[in-house]
Amino acid sequence: MRKSRFIPFIFGALMASFLGTAAASADDMNDPYRQPALDALKGKTIAYLPISVGFDMAEAWGGVTKLGADRYGMKFTVQDPNWSTDAMAQAFTSLIAEHPDVIVTQNPDLQSLARLLKQANAAGIYVIQVNMQGAVQTDAFVGPDFIAMGEQEANLMIKACGKDSGKSGKISIVQGVLTGGVSYYQVQGIMSVLKDHPEIQVVSSQAADWDASKARAITETVLQQNPDLCGVIDVWDGQGIGTGAAIKQAGKQGQVYFVTSGGGAQSQCDALADGTFSAAINYNAEGMGRDIFTAISALLQAKQAPGTLKFQIYSPSRIMTKDDVKAGTCWDPAQYAKLLR
Amino acid sequence: MNIRRVFGKFNQERIVFTLAVILFVIFSMTLNRFLTADNIVALLRSVAVLGVLGLAMVVVVLGRGIDLSLVANMAISVAWAIQLVNTGTSVGVAMTLGLAFAFGMSLVTGILVAYAEIPSLFATLAMATFIYGFGRAHLITGTDVVYLPHNIGWIAGIGQGSFVNIPMPIIVAAVATLIAFLFLRFTKRGRFIYAMGDNFAAARIAGIAVRPMLVFQYVLAGCIAYLAGIITATSVEAMNTRIVNSNMIYDVILVVVLGGVGLSGGKGGVRNVIVGTLLIGILLNGMTIMDIQYTVQNVIKSLILLLAIVIDSIVNPRDEQTGQQGDI
């Protein structure tokens, strides 16, 4: 046999092996880390239990998390206790029995859910606390650093009402629920700064229970009692609408420096634009939603037992005034409300 | 007994009025800036809505009923009306639709009480839950606080405007009180309500159309509640549907009972509501000035109510006539 007869076969075999290795290395050019990550997330269940699904920030947190869940093939359930702490505790207990992979929740006050949070971690469920910290640390906390925010607000007050401003130095604080994290920690931050500034006098520090009508009634009386009131701090812009209305109706808009904080929903931008708020600290609830999903994704991929990794993710915030409000600065809660229905 | 002879003329209304005057004097002397015109105006303004709701409640209570669905009806109908304006409906149409919703829901309540003969306590309790649930599930589907839009027009003046330096809520409440007083005292229907409350069976035998009148009471209460809701929403520039879960309805009952309107019906009138509202207003205003927390304020309110009822039962003990009727 002539050797040249085998040349096509040899050539063919060489080509085949070359293509084979090329094909094999084309597989190797795929991202080897992507599939394990997707597998860690796929099919998992996220249970969302805020204080209520009826307010703008909760809708943003849930909506953004749901968008992430849908993208990665996860299940997402929502429970709405409608501001009732009892209903919330009940729902949490039944969630522990149902055993989702992750529970995303919010503490109505420091103590109510503390025992249940520990139980959930012990039962093998990752727990993420949003916005309002409880007395117990679980896998992740996503929320603003309210103590630092309180300090920022106090410093704004000192600038507007302190020694060099020529004003009376009297301020009023409108709290939410006295033992709710948002209120409690902001007040801590405020008072820690103010104790070094005796020229600022806190003439009133009442709780408005997150209700704009109560905030309005409180502020109206305070303005009445202290016509030279210089500034007001309200711990949440949802009730700050009422406080601002009281200031406007007393004819003191512009005289009283009003600072509040919130998640950046459209109502905050509107209130800044029309002068109801003098300044607002925006901690961007949409960004918090993204942080929540990032935390879920990290925890599920790390595959540690729930309660092993514990971290605090503090949301960035910015101080906004009227000049910072442009189209698109704030977000519309209606789109997220629709997602969660 | 001596007390009876000396204070025999003191029914609950007079006791409460005396308490109000005493508190007023004490606060004027001890609290800074209590007795200024601005503070009195703020005091009246903070209870204007409560007073209007008290009027709605008194119409029903005089006819021996009770309406626990007032706050739910008010919140959902007004929130829906504002939401319609926000999504583009014209203000007039939206407000009319809101009123129609309040009218319709109270019509159903009235029919349940009058024709299905369900006791008013249960019927209105159930309707309150139904209205709130239906409203939040199908009508107010966004956030539970509906913000007032800036283009709402002259209606905003009801909560925010003023007339000769008196805020509009007080004026609206005063006008509503006057109309309610004239209605109950001088019209046929008003007297029929008293008759039905005093002795339902006798009223029916005497020829009063009791069932339509019952329905009319609840519808009237619902419409007055809608007015109260408009005042609230325009004052705070938002309608917070969460008030349905709060104690507001019990505050309304407090104002009515405190003023001396018997829950057994047929006794009392608009003046009682005014007296009750005044006492609550003075109390709340004084306590806020003293910087007392809201939770403690509730405790004090309830203690005052107990005090008034205890004094009333000592001074006017139950006799054959009043003992028979019971409370609800």
C-alpha cells in the first residue's frame, strides 16, 4: 500500500482532534462561576413581611427584590400585616413553619420580633432585617445608619438655629413610634450632638405614631406655644407631610426650618419643590431594595448556616433641598405597588 | 339623700360642662399661653372633625342605634375621591363619586339594620370591615396614604382657608352643627328620630314609617361623615386610610356619650355633642401643651369619661323607666 493513501485519514484525524480540542476549550471559555451562582439562587423562596405593604418605601423594597427574584427563577411571597404588630408576629410564626429560604422583614419596634428572629435563624432560615433594626442581629441588616442621620439633622439645626444664626434656638422633634428603630436611633443621634450645644433648646419631643394628622396637631400646638420656634425635625417624611402642613397653615413656612428624612418617593420631591420641607435626607428605598437582593444573593451563594455570617449594610443617603429636585430624582411607588399585588 | 337634692338638677351634660369649665380655668391659670386667641382657635380646630363626626353619630344614636362604620366610610370614600382626581378625573365628578360611595355604603348599612333587622352594633361593625377591605383591595390600590393634588381647586380651602381669621374647619363644623340642631329640633323627621329612639314600637304603631326613617338616619350619618373626611383630608393635605384601624371611632362615641346622649336613644341632642367635644378639646389641648405623650393622653381621656359616668350614676341612678331600656 502506498503511504500517501493514509494522508487524507491522518489529515482528517488531525483536523478532528484539533476541532475537538477547540470545541472542548470553547466550553472552557464559558464562565465557570456563573452556573453555580445561578443554581444557588434558582428555585429558592423569599418571603417578604414588612410592617405594611401600604406605604411607599415598603413597596419599593418589595418591588425591587421581586424583580430580582423573578429574574433568577426564585419564588417571592408577600404578607401584609397592615401595621398590626400582633398580625406580624402571627405571620412570622407561620412563616417559620412554612420554611422559606429567606425572610425579609422589618421590626415595628426593638423587641417585638426579637425572639422570633432568633427562632427563624435556628430553624435554618436566612433573615434580613430592613430599615428598622431589632434587638437581635441576624444575617443582614439593610437600612440607613439612623444614628449618623440624627447627627446630620442636628448639625443642620445648629447651622440654621444656633449661635451664629441670630434665631431663638428653639426646636421641636416629632418622633414616630417611641421604640421604633427609625425614631429611636435618630433621636439618639440628635441628642448626642445637641448635648454639646446648649444654645439649642428642644421644646417638644412628641410621638406621632407615623400618622400625619397627629404630627399636624402636635406641631400646631407647639407653634402656638412657641411663636419664635426656629426649627422642626421630623423622623419620617410620611408623617412630615402633616408637620409641614401645620407650619404652612400657621404662616411660618420660610421662618421655621423643617428637616425630615425618607425613602425618596415622589411625594418627598413634591414637598421639597413646594417648600413644605426645607431639607430632606433621602436614603433611596429603591437602592435599599437592590441591597436586599444583593444580600440574599450573597447569603445563598455562601451556603453558610443561617446566623453564621452577620453584617450591617448601611444605605447611603444624601441631603436634598429644593434645588436638588429634578425630573426623575424621586421614584413613583405606584409601579412597585402593582408588582406586589 | 342630700346629694340628690342639691345636685338633682345635674344631669350628665351639666356635669361635663362644669368639668370643662373647671379644666379651662385651671389650664388658663397654670399653663402659659393657654388663654390666647390663637390657642383657643387651635383647640377648636383640632376637634372640629371630631365634632362633625359626633353629629353624624348622634343622629344614629338618638334613634337607638350606633354606627361603627363612620370612620371607615369617611376614609375610603374621601381617599377614593382624591385618588380619582390624582388619576385625571375632574374635581367635581370625583367628589360626587366619593359622596355616592359614602351614600351607597350607608344605604346598605341602613337596609341591613332596618329590613334585615340585624342589630346596629353588628351590622355597622361588619360594614366597617367590609368597606375598609373592599376599599383597600380594589379602590385604593397604591399606598395607604393618598396625597392631595395641588390642582384640587377651591375644595382645599375647606381645610386650609380661613374666614375673618377663623379657620374654615371651625366654620364648617359650626354651620353643620347649626343645621343639625335645626333639623333635629324643628323638622318632622327630626322629631320622628326622637320618637323612634324613645319607644320604637309605639312610634311604629303611631304611623311613623320607621324602616325608611332608619335607613335615612344611616344615610345622613354617612354623608355627614363624608364632609368630616373632606375637612380632614384638606387640612393635612392627605387622606390616611390607616385611621380606620385607630381608636378614632371610639373617640367619636366618647364625645357623644360624654356629652350625655344616652346610648339607649331618645335622649339628648346637638348641645350634648358640643359639650362633649369642648371637654375633649380642652383636655387634649392642655395635655399637648404640657407635653404629655399620646399614650398617656388616652389613659387620661378614659379616666375622665369614667369619672363623668360614675358621677352621673350617683346623681341620677337608674329608675324603672331608664333601667328597662338598657345601653345598646
